Amino acid sequence: MQIGKAAEPVSHISQAYPDRVEVRGRDLTGDLMGRLSFTEYFHLLLTGGEPTEEQRFFLDVLLVAIAEHGMMPTNVAARMTLDADPGSLQGAVAAGILGCGPVILGTAEECAKVLQDPRDPQAIADEIELRMKREFGTYPNSVEGRRVGEWVLLDYVDFVVHIFLAERRAYYDIERLRKSAKSVDLAELKAALTEKTLAARKKAPAKKTAAKKAAAPKKAAAKKAAANKTAAKKSPAKKSSSKKA
């Protein structure tokens, strides 16, 4: 039973105007026709965005694979039912639908998952390490899970970065294990890292100055010792000259 007033149906795929037709916000005749291939246009209709070259290639492969259904078991079942009873078109369609399963339609679903383009946890970890190094001069104390490929852990001592594929994240349920931990906003974390980095940079010149002061007496003593050695070498020469005289 419907509750409340029914809203007017709205489509975000296409919109008709007196002078043009827009599909996903793009002019159909002025922008799309003649520029996009059918595969690219199909991807735009489904997702709202134009495909990358890799996505276009795999979508092409998928469409070619499913274009011909003549020898599919579902179609064969429908044909045989219709041949047995030409007047039972609905029964033939029902037989075809009942023959659908994970082998026939499931393969198309698995191929479509390729288009989701999930990001590689290792690539994300590499990007985090690079940006932490460039922006904060910070390196992880240890890294785990790189070889697994389904999860990566970056230990920065003050905080830990967990990167999971969706399936692994649901399996380990880190939020449940750390539900008592304090949640920190990303902006707060960045501010704390910046403050820590600046403090570390200020300490570095002070340590260098202290090291220089500590080394100064040693250098002076070394110079004095060298001067004494030089004087000692010159003194025999003076004695020999006085003897000759």
C-alpha cells in the first residue's frame, strides 16, 4: 500500500528540450553522435560516464559474447517448447526463463564485475607511502600484507593504516575489534602530522648546533697538536744551523 502522494517519475538518463535531446547531460546530436561508438554509448547509458580504453575493450568482448543466443540452453528449451505447442508462446518463454541460472546468466555477471575497476590495495599503499614521505617526511615503521594482495597494513607507530578489499574488510570486521578506539577526523590527523613534522624539523638544526659546539674543542685541540708537531720538526733544524755557526 502506498503511503503519501506519489512523486512524478524522473529520469536522469535523458532529457528532451525543444531544441535538443540530452543523454546523461550531453547533447545527443552535437556531442555524442559521430564521436562515441555503440559500446562507449552503452557504457555511458549504464554508468553515466564514458569508459576508459580498458573498460571499452572488455565491454566489447562481453557484448560480442552475449550477442548470439541461438545455441544457449534457455533458447533451445524455449524453441523445443514452442515446437511442441506452437500456440503456447507464453509457455515457451517461461521454459526459457526457468532454464536461466548461474552458468548461463551468471557468466555475464562475472564479466560485468571487471568493469567495476576495483583499486589494488598495494597501489593504494604505495600512494599513501609516497604522499606521507613527500608531505610529512614520515616513513612506515613496518608494512605487512603486500604479498597477499587482498589487504595491506602500514604501521606509522602513532597510527595504523588498514587497506582491504571489500570481502576481506567484511571478513576481518576491524570496526568491531576497534569499536572502543577514538575516531579522528582526517583533517585533525593531517594537522597533527603537520605539527609533529614541523617540531621534528625545528629540533634538527638545534641538534646540529649542539654537535658543532661539542666538536669545536676537539678541533681546537687537534689544531694545537698539529702545530706542536710542526714546531717540533722545525727545532732540530735550528740546532744544526747553530752548530755550523
